[in-house]
Amino acid sequence: MKSHARVVVIGGGIAGCSTLYHLTQEGWSDVVLVERNELTSGTTWHSAAQVTNFGMNQTMVGLKTHSIELYKELRDDPDYPVSYNHGDGGIRLANTEAQMDGYRHFTSMARGMGVEFEVLDAAECARRHPLISTDNLLGGLWDGSDGDIDPAQLCQALARRARKAGAEVYRNTPVTALTQHKDDSWTVHTDHGDITCEIVVNACGYRVNEVGGMMGVQHPVVSMEHQYFVTEEIPAIRDAGHRMPLLRCPISDYYSRQEKNGLLIGFYEQDCRTWGMDGIDPHFVNALCPDDLDRITDVLEGAFARMPALTEAGIHTIVNGPITYTIDGAPLVGPIPGKRNAFCIIGLRAGLGEGGGHGWLLAQQIVHGEACYDTWCIDPRRFTGHANVELTALKAIEDYQNEFRFHFPNEHRPAGRMAKTTPLTPVLAAEGAEFTVVNGWERAEFFKPSADFHVTHGFHFDESFPVVAKEVDVVQNAVGLCEVNGFNRLEITGADAVSFLDRMICGRLPRKEGRVGLGYLLNHHGMLKAEATIANIPASDRGPARIWYGSAAASEYHDMDWLTAHIGADEDVQITSLTNDMTILVLAGPKARDVMQMVSRADWSREAFPWLSVRECFIGFAPATAMLVSFSGELAYELHIPNASLYAAYLALREAGRAHGLRLFGAHAVESMRLEKGYLHWKSDLLTEFDPFETGLDRFVQMEKTDFIGKAALVERIKTPPTKHLVTLCLDSDHAPAHGGASVMSGDTVVGTVTSGGYGHRVGKNIAYAFVEARFSQVGCCLQIDLLGQLVSSVVSEKALYDEALLHVRC
């Protein structure tokens, strides 16, 4: 066995084999895979191995398309062909109009990735799958690329190709410990000796946390028992003359695919069960859990009703084995939070179908630092400290019970709620708050007009529309108060803090004490990495002069990793997280200054505290740090308050606001207002697939700076005119907003993709942001958006539709 390698991949299932193979494809041959038993001896060997192109966002569609193309290539390899039934087609059924709307949206989204789905009515579903009944059925989504593959052959083929490219595979080589050294390299200790390496990859399937524990981390991954059975021969399948399409049924919680001349039927029962949470037998290899068909009786009855032929079919084989779930159902593929040179590819509940693409994107991240797509939807750092195994188990059970029922926009399911709260959470609940969830934080979405008020989840404007309009109105014409919890807040100190941040940010760093600025961080390819509010806080009795770095709540681990990774060995820079210690109260509207003057002894006049100022103060007797910045486009104060004093500050503001018509507002109102202003959301509109010029952030880039991360790559990029631009579109539609991923069309051609959308209540327009081809980015250009199956006219508009001159925020 080698004593050194550039990368050691731990785990020999689809995740590990795909990563190993794709590392060699990216040009790294000094790579090793170690497996405690034989390849595919974990979950991979008993996988139902379905290969679909369906995904909830464009990144998932793209990686699945890569998997399909790779698997077709392996199927056609004359030296080692893999058994792959490609193109059988598959149907996802629906019995509600809301589900059908979802399928129409996913069809629009996939079209932008070059994938064609079809939305079928019930009769066409039955014509394409003659074994199903149309009772209680509206229609379905057709994926013509659907199929299934042989798991063992697939992994062996990937390992074989990796070996031919120089990689090595060590079977029956258990990892016993991991040691990280001062230079961030690793030693992988095994039963057969040690391997030192630059980078280690956890690809350990249901043993993920055994290896995670060796490096001092716990991943939000648990396993669920999953049962399927294979039937005896069914005459209708034998005599059909073609392979039956795959079927996925959210109505009865089951799936089916053809297996020889019978069917493989898998079940997602409500009475489901976690597995292995108290440890896994080291001898559980190529093994299964005990059969428990009684647990799936209710689901089986639904399957019988949908496919009557099953009632006459015998059962040939029963399989009950563990499959892994994460806290939100999507895999964890990328850097391990808080660790250097450590990556993971875990939680792949649909590993065989999409593992080719996951390994492809991970290999790109390891070799190049980023992948060709923005991978935030699968990034392990999208969860932070709340994501323990106990919470993950609750969410895994919920996801399992809703396997084929996708999340609707603004739908937040009940399991594991209240993971992160502030002293105001119960107070706002008593005020009628409907909560959304942001990185585990309960954040007020809007305030219900009555206790029995509810919204109907779907893709159209819902019952909250007029409620949000009233919240926006009070911010525009009087004063509103909003809690923004979980905001990522890093305190940066040290003699080199300023020069360090200046190198990290591509624009001008605010250097004057008491001032605030907005900055953008690029990756080494010159693409957008992060957005941050930078505040220079003067020295006071609360501490020395310091810099606050503020960014999106979801970016807590992501930004900390990026910043700490770039502190030079000779730099005096310290970074401390205050994220979980403080909460923001936003006081916004033309009467906000009047309220501030009533609750604080400081001078809040325009002259004493102009736009983009920061100072320490008291709200009543609650200590606070106030910034005059705005995400709404109105005069607004961000009040950063220690959680211990949050309720006191809230009471003081509510009392002072009575005379000025103060009302509470929530995240929906903020979203409406930021769209009108042309303000962007990280990981909706700010993506690693685009540079700042393509995103319209020219004024935040100072190319004359001596250096900043990504400058060299950006210099090369701007030698070629951008092919796409982020634009603001106004839609000719009053029934539904544009949802992220929807295709922007010019005639029959896809020319762009929506990143975010919603209604602007101050301007009375249905607004969307989209990246479109540069030739269609001029103001006034007429395009269409594929909105829930209909082409809706839209016009490229000015970026800021409301108060472009910034008169309101400066008043």
C-alpha cells in the first residue's frame, strides 16, 4: 500500500468510486480509495438504482444529466459494459392542481438545462403506463430519460477506469483513525498501515459519522430503513413488447420499476423507522434489516388500487436496508465545515441515480476550488450548529414520509421547528407572526390579521398578498419594525485587520471610523463568493476599535471558512463570531427618525447621523449598535442588540412608535421592497457562476486596487465581453410570481433563467430578476417567461424601479 497520496477517499460505494474516477478526469492521478470491506458492500449493493433527470433546482438537474451521460458511456464501453436500462421513461403522478403547477414549473426549470420534461393528463399517463388506474389522478410529469442501472457493475466500472488513470483502490482496509497536522495535511491510519495525504474525503455512506468522529465532527446524516420487494412474473409486463416506465406516486407513497418480467415496488410508509442511531455493528456488511411488511400495509393498499395487477402477483424477494438522509433531504457534497483539506460526499439517498454527478462536482471543487455550477444547494456548510443528529432524525422521518411530495414555495414543514429562537419569538407569535425558517432560525414572514388566517401553499399569489401589501404600506408611509435574527456577524480585530479585508474585497473598503459600506468577495476565478456589510466601529467603553463583517444568515460557516483560510501566517487578524449573541431590529420608514429620537438620547438628525453611519447607543436602556442602512429602500436603522436586552429594546420601540403608527412587518414585505430596489440575495442572485460585472455590480469593483482575491482572473475575464447579464423584468401577470429557475424565452429559445421574483407593492409590478443572454439585456427588450406552463410577456426594466436616486434612504 502507498504511504502517500494527494487525496485519500474513504468509502467504496457510488460516492467514493465516482469521486475517485472524476479526480482522475480532472488530472489528479495520485489518488487512493480505501474501503473497509468490498466495493459496494454498504447501501449501494441493495439500491433500487433508479436514474432520473428530475431535480428540484438546476444544479440537481445538471448533475443528474451528467450522471446519465456518463452511465450511457459506461453502458457502451466494449471492454466493460454496464447494464443500464436508459430511456424507459418515468412518470411522477399528481392528484392536485398545485402538484401539477409544480410539474409545470420544474418543466420550465429543466428546459434551461437542456432537459425536456412533459406534463401529461391522466389519460396520457395511463396510455404510457398501461398497468395504472386513473382513479383520483389529474396527471403527471414525464421524464423520458428515466431508467435503472446495475449498482455493482457501475461502481466496478468507475473504479476500473480510475485505476487505468493511475488511481489505486485498497479493499478490506478499514480506517481506524485520522490525524491532521499543523500544515493541514492528514494521516489516514488503517489496519494495513498509514497513508499521509493532502486531502481526505469522507464518502462513507451510513458509516459517515464513524469517520466524522475521527476528525471531531458530526454530520447531519441519519439512516432510514427502506423496504422494497420484487414480484414474480406479471403476464402484462411479459407480453407488453416494451419495458414499463418507472412510476413515482406521491398519492400512495410508492415507486415501481420493471425488474425482469416483474416489478420492483418500493414503499415510503408513514410508520417509518430510523436505523443505526445508537451505533452500527461492525459486521453489518452486505447485510439487510429484518423484513417488516406489516409496516407498509397502508402504502401497499394504495399501490394495489393504482396498479391492480399487483394483487395477482407473487412476491419473489423482499429487501429492507438502510439509506441515508440529511437534515433537508439533499446530499452534503463539498468542504467539511471548520476543517481544512477535508471534504465529504454523504447523505446520498438517491446515490446511484445521481452519484455520477455528485462525484463530478466534488472533484471540481477539490481540484479547482469551485465547480462549474453553484453548488450551495448541496454544500455541507448550509447547516450550522443547530444541525445535530437528533434534529436530523426528525427531519429525515418527515422527508421520508413525504418522499415524492415536493416543497411548495414558502412551505415550512413542522418537524424540528423552533431549533433557533430569540427572546422575541414567542412575543411575535402572540402578535400573529407566521414564521419562515432561515438556517434554523424562526423568522417572522408576515403577521396574520386573525388567529384563524391561513394561506394555501402553491405557486400562485396566496392569501397573504393583501396582508403583505399593508405591511409595505406602513413602511413606506409611516414606520415599521422587523426582527432579523441569525444575521451572520463577525468581529474582526488585529493590527492587520484593515489590510486583510482590503485584500478580501474587490471594492473600496470603508476606512473612516463610524462608516459602513457594502463589499463583495470573489473566489480565485474572479466569480462572486460572498457579500458583506462592513462597519468600522470606533473605540468606546464597549471595546477597542473593531470591524464588523455582516452577511446572510445562511453564510455563517461558509464565510468564516473563507475568511480564516486566507489569513496569512504573518498577519495579526482575529475573527470572532457574534452571530448567535445578537439580533437585529430594523426600524424603517419616513417616521423612523422620530421614533429613534424618542428612545435614545443621541442626536439622530440627518446631519449628525447621515446615511451609511454606525454608532453605539442605547435603545431605552438596552445597549445597541445602530447602522443607517436599508434593504427596503426607505429610511431605516439596523439596531444590533445583545439577545439579553432584545425584549427591552423591542418594548421601548413599540411604546415610542405608538404615536407614529408603528406596525410590525416581516420577511415577505422585505422581499417585495428589495426587489423594487434592485437589491440582490446571496445564493439567489449572487452566484459563483457569474462575475460582478455580469451581475451588474460594476460600482463595487475597483480594478485599480493593487490586488484582491480573484483580480488576476477577473482581468482575464473582462477581456471578453460578458455573455450574460442580470436584469430586472416586469411581468404581464397578476396571478403568480416568477419562481427561481423558470426559463426566460425569446420565441422558442431559452435565453435566460429567473433567479428570484415577487410582487412590488409600492410600484404595482410583478418583478423578476434573471440572468439573460447579453443581446437581450437592454432596457425595453421584450421577452417571455415560462410561468407554470404559459409564456408570459415581460420587459427588461431599469434595475431600480423605486427611488433610483436614493432620496428616501438619505432623507
